[in-house]
Amino acid sequence: MKKILFLLTLLMILSAALPAAADIDPILINKPNDAVFGCRNDIFIELLDQPVISKTIGGRTAEDYFLYFKAEILFLADDEWDGLDQESFSLERQTEDGFYEYYPLNYAITMITNLRYDWKTLADPLRFTSLTTYYLVFDVDIPSGGDWTLLFSPTERGHGMSYCDLEIPLNVR
């Protein structure tokens, strides 16, 4: 009888502590975090490292240059998505002349790089509480210079409607 009472008491204590731990989103633990950007409190993106411009990534060589970085996406939306559309990511660069240039995601190299590291790809479904790391790779024609911005407009694959629009300044090295 004492064992049963002890186990019931222990179970009640543990069940009271679990909801508090469940409310903590791993991407949001270190608040404030200038590298985390929220999209209607359902989708969060965190830049995990500084963007790099290089001639190669994932064993592939760029025609001009690759600009790439690692990002983590926390998906908290109620509805399951069939993955992220490649149009969800693009780069904007302001030149010294004040003009804007746009660069789409290099989908093929992004997929190859993520598969090479055994990470999920943009084609993998997103479900409530998924936390996914991606390499994002863009073809750019200049090795540096200008102000770079990641344009993040999360869109479910095949649906064409952006969930929100974020502009994330990049510190390119």
C-alpha cells in the first residue's frame, strides 16, 4: 500500500512539472535572440551561422559563387504542410548605386547539400512541433559587397500562398 501511495504521489508531482517543460520551444529558449524571426507565432526561423560566399559547397562548384548558410525552422502551425516551396526563400542585395538585385534559392544544390548531411529536405512534410535544420544555397554573381537580406515567405509546396513575409538582414562574410 505504501508503494502505491508513493508511486501515485510521484506521478502527480511529475505530471504537474511536465506541462511547464512542454511550453518551451527549443528555438526560443535563449530570448532575446536577434537571430530568431517569427512568422505569426506559427513558424520561426533562426540563422545558425553567418552566410558565406564560396565557389563550392556540397562537392559542387558554382558558375559564379554560392552564398549559403544554415538555418533552423520551427513549425508550430496546426495544419500539416507538404514541405516548403523553393519560392519561400530568396535573397535581396542592395548595390552601392542603391539598386536592388534578387537571387532565387538554388533548389538543386540546396537539396543535394541537405541530403549529403542526412538532413531533411524542403520536400519533407512539416508537422506541428517539427524543428528542422536546412542548408540554404543561392547562386550569386558577386563575391561580396552590398547589403544582403533574406526574404523568407514560407509557402507550402504546391499551394502558392505565402504564410507571411519576413525580411532578415544578413551579415555576409
